Amino acid sequence: MQADLIQIISIVIVIIVFGVGMTLINLRKKDKTPAGLEQNAWQKIEQLNSKKKELQDKKKEESYKYTAKTINDQEYNNFMKIINEDIEKIDSEINSEIAILTKLQSKNTDVDSDIRFTNIKIKGELSEYKQENKNLKEKINELEGFIKEVSKNNNSKITSETDTALLKYYELILNKYRDEINEHEKKTISEIKDMVRPTDLTIKSIVAKYQPIGYDFNKDYITTIRLIYNYLKSEVEVIRNELKILFWIDYSNVIKNKIADEQDISIIFCSCMQALMDENARVEIIMLEDERIHAFIKTKYKNTFYIFDLTQRVPFDTFKNIDEKILYQEYNFNGQKITKRIYAYNQYEYTDYRAE
């Protein structure tokens, strides 16, 4: 009886081992089927396209830095040489995977093979076309801005002598009452801080246009603030106040009249950033090499420091660095570097760098 029980147990064990072995064999066979191999090739192509897109994004970012003159010719050329070689390697690997797919699919009918090969080419190049399309749109926007600027300059050249005389007359009046205006427009530190108002109705209406439903600061902030940055740059003409007269324009009048000086537009953008929960955003007032006073917005997001300057025709994230000190060194306004930081503020704090 005991011998029979041992035999039965032995037979069961043999059956289980046999079943497991057959399962493993079948799994291996599945991995080596044409369908399995084709799926692996597709996955590799997708991974390679993702890597290629990352390199193209880096390439575009470096081009912006070069345009903004934050890197020299040698650094730019060395970087482009390396990244172009990496892209060529990825293209070669993609072509190899396409060749594998073509070989796997060659067992099908000629019609099916042609269709599937066409699909491979389309899918393999789709991300590249999307990236090129995005780059073209950005270039078009930059060209439109350039054309607008040129048109504005041309219009100023054909201004009549009467208009020129009127402007000179108005300047004389303003200069006569400069002291009175400056005294009236002078603000205390508390009043300066209160100019950043994220709860203002005008600010709320701007933010509401671009803030996605279910807004998440950790996921949506940069995308949202980029849209607001582009909106303000396209809608509001920023001028430099050469009269040395203090004059603050409230939010609604800036949007209505589409004009502001650099500090007014900086305050509006800082208020939008604060409304989107960026408590690090603040307006900074600095002195440039030509001794002119200039304003921009600085913040820190996810270990990266940003300077946003709405007075310049530069891409949204031209000025950014993980090192705050290097960021200030790299920043320039039309080639002019920072010589002195004067003060900075938002609705929570005011920092006077002159006291340091």
C-alpha cells in the first residue's frame, strides 16, 4: 500500500514538472514568433524616437542660448557636433529596426507588405515631423514679432513734423511738473509690496484663460505660465520710461490700453505667477552696465532658477540655471550685463540689496 502511494506521488510530480517545462518552452516559442519579434522591433523604434526627440529638444534649447549670446561660438559648435552625431546614430538604429521589420513582414502578400512598410515609415518619422512643425511655428512667431517691430520703427520714421512737435511739447509739460508727479506717485515699502496682487480681478481673468481644469502646480505650472508669458508679450507693448518720472498704471488700464513700462508688466506677470501658487516669484530691480535701471521677474521652480524678462524678444526659458549666481552672470539685456541688484519684492517681502 505504501509502495503504491509512493508511485502515485512520483507520477504526480513527473506530470507537474512536465507541465511547467512545456509552459516555459511555449513562452520561449512565443517570444521568437514573427509577431513577437515584430512587437519588439516596434518598441525599440518607439524608444529610439523618444531619445531622438530629447536630443532635438536639447539642440533647440542650446540654439536659444546661442541666440541670446549666453554661450560662445566654440561651445555652441562643439555641442552641435556631438548632438548631431548622436542623432545620426539613432537614425541608423531606427533604419536597422525598420529593415528587421521589413524582413519579418516580407512573408505576407506584396500589398500587405507595402502597406505595413509605409506605416513603419510614417510612425518612425511622425515625432520628427511634429517637432519640425513645432519649430516652424516658433520661428514664424518670432518673425511676426520682428516684422511688427520693423513696421513700428518705419512708422516712427514717417511721423509728421507736427506730431514730433507735439511730443516735444508734452515732454516740456511733464518735465515742468516732474517733481509734483514723482511726489504723488511715490510709494512706501508696504505700498510697493501691495502692488503684487494675485487676487485682483484682472489677474484672475488672465489666469482663468490659461489655467487647466484640475490645475496641479507640480505638473502644470511651467506650461501655464508659458502661455501667460506669450499672451502678455503679444498683447502689451512694453516701453522704457526715459522721462525719469514715476508713474504706475493699474492692471486693467495696462490690458485695456495694451501698454506698460517694464516694472508695470513685471508686476502683472509676477501677480499671475503668485496666483498660480508660485510663492518664490518676485519683481527685481537691477542696474545695467549702461547705468540704466531695469526690471524683470525671478523665481525658483523644482531646483531651477528662472529670470523672465518681458521686455526682450527671447524665448520663455532663455534665462535659467540651477545655480542662482551663474544665472545672474549669464543674464543680459540687449548685451548689457547686471552691475548691481537694487531691490526685489512681492506681496510677502521686500529686499533692499543696497543695504547689504
